[in-house]
Amino acid sequence: MRPGDDDVLACRLASARKLLAELRLPAAEADRLRRQFIAVCDAIKAPEADLETGLRRVAAFMSTLEQAVAKASGNSSQNEKSMP
């Protein structure tokens, strides 16, 4: 592992946490995403975890968050269009 690699992982986790906290989603979806984030964090802390796997897990979670943002944005723009 190179110096600073842990910092990269920590920054990506912090970004994911921040984005998750800022999302305005239905409660069930927000809860599902929070549980998924906790699972990612737990997997990264496991004794057998490695940096590359941790980075892949965070990247996959960020992709899921971005899809949730796009879906929420799409739904809100459709709702605004349908309002008189």
C-alpha cells in the first residue's frame, strides 16, 4: 500500500456520506441506502479487507447514489411539469 492510500479511501467515504446525508429521498429508499453504506464501511474495516476492494465498494456505492440522485431529480422534474 502506498502512503496516502488510506486518505484516498477516507475522502471517498466522506464524500459518499455527505452525498447520502444531502439526498432528499423517500424514507424507505434513504434507509436502504444508509444500510448499504454501513455495509460498505463494515466490509472495509474487516480484518481481511484490502484497499483495492474497499475502493471498488465505495465506487459502486457512489454509482448507486448517483442513480438515486438522477431518479429523484427525474421524479421531481416530472412532478413540477404536471402541476398547473
